Amino acid sequence: MTVTWVTLCPSKEGSVQYGTPLIDKSTNASVTKFEDGGKRRKVIYVYRAFLTDLIPGQKYFVGDLGLENGQSVPSLIDDVMNEKIDFVIHNGWYSFLALASLTVSLILGDIAYDMHSKNGKVGNEFMRKIEAIAANVAYMTTPGNHEETYNFSHYENRFTMIDWNTGKMNNHYYSFKAGPVLIICFSTEFYYSTYYNEYHIRTQYEWLKSTLQKANQPENRLLQPWIITVGHQPMYCTMKNVALNHDCTNKRSKVRKGIGESGEYGLEYLFYKHGVDLQMWAHEHSYERLWPVYDSIVLNGSILEPYTNPKAPVHLISGGAGNFKGFDEFSDVIENWSALRVNDYGYTIIEVINVTHTKLVQYSVVEKIEFDEFYLVKDVHGSYEKL
């Protein structure tokens, strides 16, 4: 595990003291000087301490969400302090995903909205705001389009994501295991940002392909039968494409069908082939649940139980954790693959009950209710091509 923190002034040294419950261990931290790209060139110092001797399941003691209108943060803090959530994933545009049995909270959204604003002051204030969450559970992230400024430098420097497969830091794409789940986080921004080109798309695609191939080796899929992917900009959505920034409304969205006329590096078939169970998205300031779908064709398990043994992955868009822009507007046209559309502030809670059953809940922080709930049931995990 990595503990990351910042100071506004340099320190001669940094370290983390920890233990269970006696705080009797210590590890030193590395420090990096980070200069914001704004006019004032504000500097912060980023510390990273790697804790390599932790025991899984043991509690240790250590001595696309926005800052403005961050509606979901207080409720998430309550869930964390009451030990209802095991870790949190923040996926670019104000979206939180919480993953009990194994419980995750997903925040799939553009972080702080935006970290670079006011010469980095908004980023500092947002990080302080989530301290009560990040100090108690793992706070995992993926980049969204609002992290793009200054070539994603705030995102690169303020967070530390480690890929379980390589053991190396990579904030743009990485994977990690949590009980019976393999979670794969990746950057959709490679397909859209002017800072990137085909090399970055190809490199990530090959990493995704390799990670999924390894995950589907029989001995690995037996231990982590559930595969969940987390990316910012969705493959599908039913929004009004007013500002032309909702590629998911297009029949051949880049993330889904790839780039160029030949459609290279599209992810829909890759995820279908390797049996991804659940795909989590954000970017849209709304909540939208899809029926199991592949190539725009609904492939429900059955009429009465669509999410029991579906014949394609399930997509969930959870981008309404709260930001100053409010909600995005849904299109008047409802596609046949769209099961539910709601504009409300909240976050997704994923409860992985066992190897066959996962419960998904969308919680409204305004109404204080769970306004959507369904079970994803898989008797067999693996490629949909074999079904």
C-alpha cells in the first residue's frame, strides 16, 4: 500500500509510522517537488511512502468529485467511518463507486473540478476535504477529461496507483485484486486528449489485452471470477450532445469502436471476448443503467431476469456525485439498451456477495434513499463468445 501526502513547504524528511494496534513500525517517504502550471507557479511537495509488510484483512493505525457542490462527500465519510465500505474508486467526472462482503464506493469523476484551478488551490482544498475517506480506506482513481490541464500533471503528482501485475506506479492504467474481484482501471482520455497519440492508445490497449489474458487463465479466474473495468468516458449513453463532448452518443464512439476507419484499439470486443462482467463509467452528470449489451444489441439473461447469466457485459454510468455544473440533460430518444435514467446526486455501491452474486445500489445523497438496486448473477464467468 502507498501513503501519499503533500506539504506546502519542504521538509528535511518524511515518514509514516504505523502498526496494529501499537504504532511500532516506520518507513521513510520519497519526496517530489511539483510546480503548478498556472501563472503563480505554486509549488507543493509530494511524499510517497510504500508499506510492503501489511497483512491482508488486518486493520492498521497511522499517526468525476468536485470541491464546490461535492454533494456525495459527507455521506461517503459516514459510510467509511461506519466501516460500510472497503475502498473507494474515483473515476474522473464526479463519480464515486463504493466496492461489502467486499464493498466498494466508486467516484468515477473529474477530480475536484478542477485540481489545477486557482493555481492549484482547489486541488489542495479538495484533498483536505477527502482526508477522512482516504485516511481510512484505499482511495483509488482514474483520470477524466478535467485532469487534462498541464498534461495531467496534477493528477500524476497528487496520486499514486500501483499495478498489481507489474508492481509499478501508473496512474493512468493499473489493476488490483480485492477478494474475488479483479478491478481494471484505465484512461479513456488517451482516445480524446491532444496530449496523446496512437502510441499511448496502443500501449494501453496491449496492456489491457495482456492483463485480461492473464486474468482468464483458469487458475486466476478461479480466484478472481469477477472482472470489473473502470473508465471515464462511456461507450454508450443517451445524453443530448449539445456541446459535442458526449462521444458516447455516437454509433461508433472511439472507446467502443476504436480510432480511424479501420477501428483500431476499440475496447468493446476486447472486453466481450475476455468476459468482463461489469463496466463502470462516468463523465455524464447523471445515472444511467444499461441492459446487458454488445454491439448495440440487448443480450439479457432472460426476459424476467435480465441480469442473471447475461450474454454480454453490464454497463453502469455513475457521474452524478456532485459538481458546480449540475446535471447533463438526457436525450428525448431512449435507446432499447437503456434500462434506467435518473438525474440525482449520489454514488454507486457495489457489494460482491460471493463468486456468483453481486449487488449494485445507487444511493441518493439528497433523498437519503437507495433509488436503484439490482443483482448481477453469474453462474459461469468467462468469454461471452462461448455462450
